[in-house]
Amino acid sequence: MKAHQLWFTEPYTVTIREEELPALADNQILVRTWYSAISAGTEILVYRHQIPEIMALDESLPSLENQHEYPLQYGYATVGQIESIGAAVDPSWLEKLVFAFQPHASHFITTPDQVFPLPEELDPLAAVFLANMETAVNLVQDAAPGIGERVIVVGQGVVGLLVSSLLTEFPLEEIYAVEKIEERRHFAQRIGVDKAFHPGFEIEIHALKQALQMHDPKAGADLVFELSGNPEALNLAIDLTGFSGRIVVGSWYGSKKAALNLGGRFHRNRIRLISSQVSTLAPALTGRWNKARRLKVAWDMICRVHPEQFISHRIPFTSAADAYQLLDQTPEDVLQAVFVYGV
């Protein structure tokens, strides 16, 4: 059986290789891919070679172990159908639609414990958002929003929009978004954000500060999510956070450095920076939560939020190089790109 696999071979270069897959072991399954979603923030860092050289891309996922230098495969949001099963696999798995944390490829071999059957009522296109929705759930759990709080989400890419969608379910006083791309600001307000602001326009940031009542030096947002992927946005987050407020940093900057202003508001206002990353659970929750419970919540939220509305581009897998060039050169034109494998 041959598979077509996407490989990052050098900076700004991806190729599709035809590889012969080994015969199935008794405990393995063969999945034919229908769709896979590009995680624009992380994958563009890989595409540009802006990942720390000593760090594996995700040690918690078997499919990405030891992936830290070219040539490498990447991707972790694949939906497909089980096409063949090994002799020891329960026959009920055959032809199931499943999600897998697998790199972009037309076919892949794995084991049943590494895939997640789709809920019957779910559109397979919506299912490609499971990884990002789990990230959004994790971010909100780490933030622990409180009743009546003022919350800001900086960055309205897919993860930012998913976080904003989840926050609209909470009894918050206000939810504000900060995003430079106009279409994403419109999306944010469409899903329930109270108002969205452009970070590059001084008059808009001034209006946001007025909304936060920042004439009082201790006033500001109770909670800020930094999800823009831009290290410079952390200083804006600090400027907008009130006394003892929390900043949840969900962006992964790769090898990019953040030059932070830790004098002034940060020091005097006891602002807390919280690192949030989906490969682990918030320590405060581990007595009652595990990843299976968090994934169930993510599935439920996909059915509730309908994130397929955020898909802006459906791109044939054979045009993968064009997709990454588009994301690199005109990211403002792409919200969520999904590879289509000739379903």
C-alpha cells in the first residue's frame, strides 16, 4: 500500500512523497484520510524553521516523537475512514470515521487506541477542529473565568475564535477581542463578543481602555488571553490587565523572543502570567479530570459551536505547497485551511 505524505524538507519548502507502507500488524489499522486541518500558527513556524532546535514538536503525541529537524512530517488534525484492520482488531472498527493526531498524509497506519470515533451526528469537516477545540477548552480551564469578569482575547485566529465562543457561555460582564484583521473582528462579534478592536489603531485601544475604566491605575481586564502568536502582543496584554489580573499565554512563539516591559503596571499591579499548553492538564484539575474527559467536552463543544463556519479554504492535498505559500505570504486571507483528499 502506498501513501502520499507531506514532508517539510527545508525552510519554505514542502514536498509530497510517495512512500510504501508496511504490512499491517495484527493490532494495527489502516486509515484513509478524508480531511486534515492546517494549524497555521504552529505549522508556519515549522515551515519557516522558527522552532527551537532542541525541542521536539510534541512529545505527547506518538506520531510526532523525535520530530525536531528537517526533513520532518507535521500535522495533528486528521479525519479519515478505517480501510483495513489487523487480525486482532475488533471487526466493528472497519469503516468507522475517526479523528487522529496524525501528520498530513493520504493514508496512515496506527492502532485503535490512537484514534477517536466521530460522533454520529457530526459533520466530518467539523471534526478536524478537535485538536484546536481541546486547546481552547484547556485554555479556558487554565484561566478559570469568574462570574462578572471583564475578559479580553488577543488574537482571533481559529483558537482565539474558539476561546471566544466558549467564553460567551459564561456569565461574564464583557468579552472584548483584539485583532488586526477586519474579517476576524466581524467573526468575533458574530459569535457573541461584545466588541472587537484593532491593536494598531491608537484611537481603538484608547476606546478599549475607556471601556475597562482604566482612568483608575488599578483597573483593567480581570483576564486576558494572548493567542495572537506575536510576542509583542504580551506588552499590550500587560497594559490592559488590572490589579492581580491574569494573562493566559496560549501562543507558541517557537524561537521568537518576547521583549517584555515588566516595570510599571506589571510589577505594581501583581499581574500573573500563566503558561497554558494542551499536552498537559491544569494541575488543579488532575484529581478529577483526565484527557479522555477533556476530549469529551471538546467533542460536545464542537457540536455546540459549529467551528466548520471558520473554514475559509478547502485545498486539494496535491496543492499543499500553494497552501503554505498562501499562509506565509498573505495570512490575513486565510482563517482555516483544510486539505481535501479526494473524498
